[in-house]
Amino acid sequence: MYIREAHPSNAWQMASNVRENVVFADPRTFEERTAVAESCVRKLGIRMPALVDDVGDGVEAAYTAWPDRLYLIDRDGRVAYKSAPGPYGFKPKTMEDALSRVNYQFVIEPSGR
């Protein structure tokens, strides 16, 4: 889920974003937010479906997702895992353990395949 931009150029731009040419103003419309999300999907090589939060930030507010957070939603629609805020709160082993508990088969493939 792409939520509001963590480091928009018109607010809290980071030098690393400039170096990596990842510079976006804070989107003001759903269409602008969708365009930024599509750019991220392409640049990062994301191969799973990506959704976009509305500009009212409904999903972000409901899930306390900013700046980023990992969630696992089980087959019954319940939250099976919620990480600490990222990127420092991301613990791949705890996500892997949660995936095992809900019997998901999860394979990380090398990029470029």
C-alpha cells in the first residue's frame, strides 16, 4: 500500500533521495499519488500488486503506517503481524515466523528474474 510520501521535495527532502533521483513533491490528488506509486513500483522492481491510499490518508491512519510498516493480513482478513515502524523496525525473521504461523508459502526471488 502506497501511503503519503515520507520525504516529499516540498517538505522533508533527504539528500539520499536527491542522489538516487527519487524526488517527488507531496501529491495533492489521487492521480498524482498513483503516478508516484507507479514510479516507485517500476524503480524498485516490485512484482506484487500495489495499492494506493486515498489523499485523505485513510489507510495510513487506520494502520499507523507512516513512514512505513510491514503488515501480514491472514486469509480471514485479520492482522497476523505488524512490524515496528520502518525501516529500522523491519525484522525479516519475525515476518518469516508470522508467515509460517499462517501457513503462507513465501519465496523471495532475486531481482531481475
